[in-house]
Amino acid sequence: MVGREYIRLKAESEGGELIVEPSEDALYEMIIELALPDNTFVIVEPDEDDPTWFASVACLDDGTYEVEYRDPLRRYHRLDTATDPSRIASDVTIWTAQASRAHAVLTRDSSPDF
């Protein structure tokens, strides 16, 4: 049986923009377009039904960003405040790629061999 090596990702903003397999540059653009009151966050998660892990970026009232990483299966949760959209896009891209690979391995290792 050939397992998945990577889980496809999507990024979606509160304002309705959806990008499948977002690049770091695409995430940066989505982050700088966040604005109060109706486009306040973007979430990056697996492009599948009922995803269990994600990274999100939310625009705060003071112009900073709240960045959350949540992965219950690996017992990981981190919540940060940041100011640099470029650094946020880079960090989110790296973390979601690592999480995607880890979950692909977990899925492959837990799948029965037929």
C-alpha cells in the first residue's frame, strides 16, 4: 500500500477568499488584507472534511496579529502575538508543512495493510 506523503492544505479568510495549496506569498497577501470588522482572520488547515488541526491568524484591534497553532492529535497548542506579516506567513507555512507531513505519516502508519 502506498501511503500519502503530504496532506493537501487550504487557506480561507473570514471574508471568503479560498486558496488551495497556499504559498507563503499567498498567505502574506491574505494576512495583509485582514481588516476589522468583517475580514479578521485566515485559517490554514487540511483540505478535507472535518480537519482536526490548523493554524490561524487573526487581526487584533491594536493592529497586531494573534497567531494560533492547534494540533490535538500531537498535543500541540501555541498562541502568539506578532506584528510582522512576512514572518507570520513564513512561520505558518513552515508549521503547516511539518504538521501535514507528520499527519500523513500517522495516517499511513495507522492504515491497515491489505
